[in-house]
Amino acid sequence: MRDIAFIAFLFAFIGLGFRRPFLFVLCFCYIDIVAPQRLSYFLINSIPISLIVFGLAIGGWLFADDKRDTRWSGRQSLLVMLLGYCWMTTMMADFPVEAQDKWSWVWKALVWAIFLPLTLRTKLRIEALALIMLLSAASIAIAGGLKTAGGGGGYGQLQLLLNENYGLYEGSTMSTVAISIIPLILWYRRHGTIFPPDWRVSLFCFALAFACMLLPIGTQARTGLVCLAVLAVLSLRAVRHRLLYIAGAGLLVAAAIPLLPQSYTQRMETIQGYKADQSASTRVAVWKWTWDYVKENPLGGGFNAYLQNHVRVEKAAGPGNAPDAEAGAYEERARAYHSGYFEMLGEQGFPGLVLWLLLHFAGLVQMERTRRRYLKTRRAEEEWIAPFATALQHGHIVYLVGSLFVGIAFQPFIYMMLALEIGLSTYCRRREREAGWRPQMQSRGFART
Amino acid sequence: MVDNLSIALTHVLMAIALWRLLHRDDLDQEVSPRKLWEQRRDADMTGRDTPRDA
């Protein structure tokens, strides 16, 4: 039954694309995030649906879309350089077969991030992409949130629709992404036009944001808690009544702590003493190994270079009588980086890390510029821009904090958010250039147009 | 059960969104603020020139 519904939905989606080719673009984003072919047991799991829609989206843009006012951004050039560089390291990788395996999806994510902003010519397209990304992620987040609220979950135990660590279905990745989309959800509540603001939209958005906050509890990913704390602080910039916000957040935390499962609070306490925690100690050992490795191989070892690591970890004694509380030393092999930064460093070396950091920090700076430029606009049709830039920027910062502890340097969802940022910048530039206008500032006291 | 509920809810919302997008002209073409302003100005001018019907 579910399979038939998926097939009907997907084919209807593709069918609509023939009337409005931009919908192919949305369709690919949907497939990339939800992966219906993996949730299904027949027909769509046997055809390369993702590749077909990828082709349709690019073909639709090439042959049917208006390209007169298409703009290129510096960050797209950075993405092209990163793509070329990753291809080069894949060719010279320490593990050619395994590197090829990761390259097979990384190139798609990068090409898509380069291509996507070219299609984002109108405000409605930007909004539509944000909405489809949110609803696609919501299909995972709502299920995870409900299961957590129902008492399910546990580290590596919360099943998010799909019982494999694919894309957003991996617990720590989803926790980070879920927290990073909260600002975008709250933006949509007030500025959406496909679903204009009303009580139903508000109800859905608040419920979804709450489900997203529950995910780090359900997956017991410590990263999620750190991300949530970062977002709480960042939100101080965006809220109108700061004192009220601080009081409300404090009350919420105080009310939530007694309701949290004991296993969760125990796990979160391990954040303080990483030396007594096996997972964290191994992580630090792998990071040390990566640093030593890259000093000898400054161009990195290509994708999945971590497979060659062999680390000896010394763990301090932990509190209590738990079986893993004793001090000891053990050896680990082929442990993943568990950090986007070290993933880039180990796999792509210093040049790759620099390109990657440049890409992200340029995004943050651009969003800050856009935010400041439009913050005080009084043109009704521009009022969505500054909050949107802020939401994307906050989501981006949460992702950058989350990727300190999770190896999500090439997570396609984040590259779509990056594409949204690029799309927003080029959209604003185009508007300004077209009209020779700057946003009308409140301080100058101009009348609303 | 929970999985199906979550999938159904989000997919129904996506379907409604796509249906609405299909009927929105501003998906592919956005009128620039200046054009909009010019259109409004022209409309005002013609409105002033020609007497309005009651």
C-alpha cells in the first residue's frame, strides 16, 4: 500500500514537471532527501529514479527555462574548484575502490549545489525549494519526534523510517540537520505564501520545530544537544523580546529535565569527561592520527582514507560501576573521522579544507550582509529577505558546530541549504541591479511603496 | 503506524504545495519592482486621463 502511494506520488510529481520544469528540480531534492526508492519494495527501487530525475531537472532547465537573468556567484566557482579537487584526490586515493564509492554520491551533491542556484530566479522558487526541503526532512523528523515522545529511542536505536545509515536517516546527522532547519521552519510560519500564515500553518510549524528538538533526545546524539544550545544563543539575535525569550527558554529547560529519560541524561553527562568515554576518546585519537597523517600527506588521502588508521586509545576510569567505567587501553582500526573538519583534512588535505572553509565562511558573511542590507526595509515585498538570510545563517552555524563532531562535510542536504543561500544572494543582486534600487530604509522615513 | 502517519502528512502537504505552485504565474516570471511601479504609474496616469465610470 505504501509502495503504491509512493509510486503514485512520485509519478504525479514527475508528471507535473512536464508542465512546470522547475518542479523537476524540486522532485530531485525530494528524492535526494527522502529516498523513496529505499523505502519502497518494488518498481521504484529497481529503476535509477534519482538519476532520471537529475537528468530531467538539468534538461528542463537547459531547454525550457528562461536563462536571460541567470547569475553566477563566487561560491559556485569555489564549489567547481572543490569538485575538481575532489576528483583529483579520488584519482590518487589511497583506497581507489572505496574512494570511488564515496565520490559516486559526492559529485552529485556538489554538481547539484552548483546547478541549483541557477534555477532560483524568483522569490517563489526560493520559497518552494525551502518548503520541499522542510517537508521532506519533516517526514523523517515527525516520525522520529513521535517515537521519541512515545518513549522509544536510544543511541543508535531510534529507527528513522529506514533501518540503515543512509543520508539523513543516520541518527547524529539527522539530529544536526533537524536543529539546523528550525530557524527555517519558524521563518516559513511568518513569510510563506504557498501556505500563507494562519493558525494551521503556525500549529504545524511549531509542532515540527518541537519534533526536531526531540530528535537529539531520541537519537541520544550529544551533538544535537550542543547544536540546540548554540541555536538557543543565536536566536537571541532574531527574537523581539529577549528577556521574555530567555525566561521562556529557562522555564522550558527546567520543565524538560525531569521528563528526560535517565539514559539520556547519563549520556549527556559524558560530554564533560571525554577521557572516560570510549567513543569520545577514540574520536580524539583518530583526530590526532589524522593530523599526523596530513602532515606527511598534505594533499590528503582521498575519500575514505580513514580506513588505514590504527590508533591506540587510553581511556581514563569513569564514574560508577558500569562495565565500561574501568580505565584501560585498547586498539582501534579504521575508525571514521566523526568530524566534518577532520574528514576534509584527512581526505582532501589542506587545500580541500581551505576551500571547504572558504565556502562556508563566505556563505555566512554573505548572509550577514544580506541581513543587514534588508533588515530595515519597508518595502512589503522585501520584508521576507532579512529573516530568511538570518534563518539560513543560523542553520548554517548550527551545521558548522554539528560537523565538529559528525562527519557530514558532504551532506547533500546542507549543500542544498548552501544553494539556497547562493540563490538568495544572486536573487537580491539581480533585483537591485534591475531596478537600480537599494532597499528603502526605515530610518530615512520613506513611505511604504 | 507512526512512520506511515508521518509520511502521509508530509506528502499530502507536498502535494497541495505542488498543486498550488502549478497555478502560480510568479513561479517562472517575477515582475521586477520597477516594472510593477511603472505599471502602477501608467495605470494611474490613464486613470487620471480618462473619466471613471460610476
